[in-house]
Amino acid sequence: MESRIANDSSTGQADRSAPADAVRHSAHGTTFTIPEGAPPAFHLLAKPTGAICNLDCAYYFFLYKEVFYPGSKFRMSDDVLEAYIRQLIE
């Protein structure tokens, strides 16, 4: 059976013995199974470039910048988002 590399949540070390269809447990307590032959997982980080953010952090460095761009939605269009993710996974 094919193996996948996963991190052991208790040690942070790579678990190279887990079969591809092994049960995994997320940090949020949910349980899921990764089917054999599934593509590897990936992470995505998008840095904000506008004045508006849906996280509403108190320390956000773009606070009050919206006055410089009146009428702007400060949101990535769905087409740009799709192209961004497609380029990431290809």
C-alpha cells in the first residue's frame, strides 16, 4: 500500500508509515480519510493588498486606507481568484 507523509500532531515529526487511506485527525477534532491516490495537500497564503479585510484585525496595517480609494470594493474578483488558485496547483 502506498504511503503518504503526514505530521504526527503530538510530536510534529513526519509519519512515513501511514497508508494513503489512513484515518487522519485535524487540529479541530474532525476525522477524515485520505483516499489512496489522492493528490498531495497544499497550503495557500494570500497577502492582503487593500484596505478592507473580512478578518477585521485590530492591528491591521491597512486600516483607514480606504479613504484613498473611494468606491473600490478592495476584493479579488472570482475570475482572479480562480486563476490564482489554478496557477498555484498546476
